[in-house]
Amino acid sequence: MSAILLDTDTLTLFHKRHPQVIGNAALYVKQFGHLMLSEFSYYEVTRGLKAIGASAQLTRFEKSCQAHRILPFSHRAAVLTSGRTLKDEAC
């Protein structure tokens, strides 16, 4: 299994306890020790939860993120998590 960056949709399913996502996440954490998400996904989830007034869910999400690795969202992060190298990129 390769290291992956969770997108916002998968992260949302994880926090809704979708059985298949939870199972895959457990295998991933067993191998890598944590989940990875970007600052942008963190922003999208927290913004969405705040918008609907889901303060309890927001608290649970923020607490669970303490166990995850949150990567900066930058061009460099996007390239590296895509499996490419910075040398591969034209810009």
C-alpha cells in the first residue's frame, strides 16, 4: 500500500463512519501510523461543519485530527502526494 492523501469526500465518509472507509483507514493506520489530509481538506470540513452549526461534530473532527498528519496545501505538496517529483514538473 502506498501513502495517500485523503480527499475531502473520503474524509467526510470517514467521519460518518462508512464501513468500507473505516476498514481501509484501519489498514492504512496499521501500516503508516496515521492518516494524511491537507490543510485545504481540513478547511473544507471545518467550514462546512461551522456553516451548518454542527458544533459537536466539529469538536469531534478537530479532536480526531490530532491523530492525523495535516499537510500544508501547496504546489509542492500536490506534486509529492501525486507520486511525481518536483523535477517532473514544468512549473
